[in-house]
Amino acid sequence: MTTETLQTPVLRTAAGRAIPFLAGAGFVVFWSSGFIGARWGTEYSSAVDLLAWRFLIAGGLAAMVLLVRRPRFTQRDVVTHLGMALLTQFVYLGLIFIGIDHGIPAGVTALIGSLQPLLIATVAGPLLGEHVTPRQWIGLALGLVGVGLVVAEDLGEGHTSLLLFLLPLGGLLGLVAGTCLERTRKPTAGLVDALCLQSLASCVMFIAVATATGQMTVHGEPGFYGAAVWLVVLSTGGGWGLYLVNLRLSGATRISSLMYLVPPTTMVIAFFAFNETIGLLALAGMVVCAVAVLLIRFRGRLGPV
């Protein structure tokens, strides 16, 4: 047996471990960019207007890709992806962006979003047949504590109405429901085709709402279109695309656990983009979140859960 023969399984094993890690790390960075883009874009216009332009661009690109690729979708896949577009993009993004637009701090929004791993584990996990170990339960609870430390300063701010918190909470429920829809129906369409179909459907929904409410406008500020392009490339293509990749690679419980890393990552990006300070509690929370995700995602020394 040659040295090359011995090395081949090792290389394949290393590559098999590296792909989920890189997909997870990329998802955290790109998903976090959405909060940055939301803050940037809503400085120029309403959340509905921003989302309409975001998906107008994304939907136009998706239509061109579908015309070139000409994929064949089954009726089941079409229904599944339309449902996912409604739940995970129209409902989730719409309510999250509107909440931020109405003054809910991004940190509070992120804390509400960090309830997703617990909802997936307690409600969706049993339905999807995903068993949660005692070590993972500890990680889920620890992650929530870590996110609380990261956004501790935002939690002290007052709001005019507690009803505003129903917006990000409703968005979170939409994301959880859409995740469960994908895991139960298991669509067979390729990831690129799925992303394009969902983006095209979201384009129609957001433009319809923006037009009906008189919020669809043409802007003269380049910064607004910069924010829209940022959201299309980094959030839709990168964030949501890698969400679908991780969902198929890892399952609902493990992809949702990465949500614990989104608030710390968002805070780091905001530090460089908006010169926002990072306190000692936030730094401690980042460490706690990292430990929590390790507990949830890894078994033993090297093997992923």
C-alpha cells in the first residue's frame, strides 16, 4: 500500500469536517450582515421600501438565472419553496426590519432571535426526529445567557409600547415554521434553483405590499441603493443561501445553534462600520456564546454532532 493510498482517506475526512465548519462560519458572518444592512438602509427610507428594492434586485437576478438554467420543479417543490418564501423571508424579514425601523434596538431583536435554538429543540426537534442530548440542552441554555450578556445595554432601553416586541417575535416564529417546512417536505430542487425561486416569490410579495401602501419610492441617495445591494449580495445570496446549505448538511437544531453567534458577530461588524463600542459584558458574552455552540455542535474531540 502506497503513502498516497494511506493519505487519501485522511484528506477526505479532513475535507468532510472542513466543509460544515466553513459553511457554518460563513453563515454566521453573512447572516449578521443583514442587521447591518437594515440599520444602514432604514436611515434613508422605510423598512418595507428597503425590502422591496432588495428583492426587486434579487428577484431580477433570480429570474435571469432561472431563464438560463431552466430547471424543472415538481409541484411539491414549488409549493414548498413558495411557503418558505412566505414564512422565512416575507414574514421573518418583514417583521424584523419593521421592528428595527420602529425603534427596537438591534440587540433586543437579536436576543429575541436567539430563542430560535430553544424553540427548534423543544418544539420542532421532536417533530423532526432530531434528538437533543443533555450536553446540548446545557449549551442551549448557556447560549441564551451569552446573548443576554452581549445585548445587556440594549435591554435597558425603554419603548413606547410592548406590542412592538410582537414584531420580531412573529418574525422568529415565521423562521422556525419555514425551517420545519423544509425539513419535513425535503424538497429535491438544487440549492441555487431553490434560492432563486424563493427570491422571485419574495420580490412579488414585497413589491405588492410596498406599492399598495404607497411606500415604493425612487431614491436619489446612492447610500440607499448601496444598502440594498449589500443586502442582496451578503444577506440573500450569502446568508440565506448558506442557511439552506447548513440546513441540509447539519439539520435544524445545529444550524439554529449558530444563531447564538449572530449578535456577537453583528456587534463586531458594527464596531468597524459604525464605530460602536464593545463593553466588557459583551466580550464575556461572546466567549459564553462560543462555548455554547461548541457544546451543541460537537461530540467528543473532533466529530460533529
